Amino acid sequence: MIAVAAGVYFNNTSLLAPHQSGKPVLLAHRGMAQRFDERDLKNDTCTATRMLPPTHDYLENTLRSMRASFDTGADVVELDVHPTTDGEFAVFHDWTLDCRTDGHGVTRAQSMAKLKTLDVGYGYTADGGKTFPFRGRGVGMMPTLSEVLATFPDKKLLINVKSRDPDEGEKLADLLNALPAERRRMVMVYGGNEPIDAIRRLTRDVRTISRAAIRSCLIRYIGYGWTGQVPTACRNAMVLVPINAAPWLWGWPDRFLARTNSVNSAVFVLGPYSGGEFSTGIDTPEAFARLPQGYSGGVWTNEIEAIAKIAGKSRD
């Protein structure tokens, strides 16, 4: 038993694993975005009406916001997409238009031509509707996914598919497969199980993760990762790790990072998970301090400006 325990220890201790030097890989969630009160959030909460007093004038999921994120120190920018009736992918977070814009209805039921006429800053208020500081300043700023790819040809992107429609996955796979192979390898995709399954089947050189795969990856690795085996769900994937779950991962951090890297996966640490559908990012100095010293894996943040400075990656 002592020999077995020793074998498990030496196979998994991070102390004996090679350390990959360097600074963390920073992922800016929705680009440079307006923050909002995160308490008691539900899937249908209109976060634009819960905006905190703004500290900048960037609007999420816009080209201007993405450019600012990269300029600030982001290595990856996350964006949200919806298919449109005229064959494009609109870059926009919400399932419906009513919260954030001056439009109405389901986002995917619109043409891109129509979406281009909307004001994506229309609904933001930090004082219960007394003032709307970005109203009129976001007209025509909803980009297409093709525009994002053309604007940032050498940047890494994470695409969030908002639906559970497998046809959307197939359409997105067609778009990605039309890109050069080296460009595809700079793109990751996550979202609903059905569209992600389609993308994983049709576009094998794009790293993906679905809601079901996140859970399967972490639970299976905690269960038998001590053997050194990496579960299928963790392979060729984007592995999302809540910071409070990280210590349960065999070999965390260096051996775990080496194992996932060997199967073409990228690890990004989130803020603590406490149940439900919502997880925070690494958004404060206190949260960043919970990362292992010298950590060089991925970090998911909603506060790219602040976290880039703490991580020593700010380009200001």
C-alpha cells in the first residue's frame, strides 16, 4: 500500500513536473464590457439595466471593444454569436434584442441587414432608467463574425454558440472550414451540447467544449486522473476550471497543464463556482491571488484592464 501511495504521489505531484514559465494567458470575456450587478442573476435577467457606474465607454461584443481588449493585454477575446436569416453570424450576447438595443424579438429571427440598423448601447442604465449614457452611440456597431475574423486575422478568439441547435453548429463549422488551417487553430468554440457536438465532428482542428463536456471532463479527471490518463472530454478542448475546483485536479497546476497541453487542450481558470448557470471570472486582485505562484495557464476575466496590470501584461 505504501508503494502504491508513493507511486500515485510521484505520478501526480506538481513538484516534479516541468514548469512552463511565462505569464498567464488572458481571456477577455465579451471584450471590454460594461460591468453589472451579478447578484441573483437568472438566464433572462436584463443585465444592461443593472449596469454599474461606467468607468469606460466600451460596449461588449463590438470591434472597438475587442481592439481595446487586445491593446490592453488580452491574448484571447470571447464573443457571442447568433445565426441570422440572411446567412450571417451576428456577434451579440442576448437571445433577444429588447434588453440591450432599440430592437425587438429573437436575435436569430432577424436579418443581419436589420441588426446593422440597431443601437447596441440603447438599453444601458446605471440609475434605474433615469439616464442612458450610451444611447445613440452604438448604432450600426453589431458586427458579423466574418468581420471580426477579417479585422483580427492573427488574434485568438473564443466563440460562444448561444443555442442548442445542431444546424447552427453545422453552419459555423462550414464557416470555420473555409478558413486556412492555421487560422482555425487560433479559434476555440464553446456552448450548447448539440451545436458543439456538430462542430467537434466536422471541424477537428478547432478546440471545443460543451456544457456537458465541461462537467464530464472535470468529474472524470478527478475520478481517475491519478493514473495520468486524460478523459476524452478533456482532449482537443478548452478546459474551464473554476478556481475553487482546481485543487481537486490531480497534478494541479503544472502536471495538469502539461497533461492537457499534450492532448492539444487549453486550460482557463474561472472565478469560484457555487452552482447554477453563472460563474464569475478572475476579476479582482483577491481572485488573482488564488492562482498558484508562477501560473502560466489561461485566465478568464471580465476585467481585462485590471487583471492585465496585475499579471504584468498591460500594454499601457
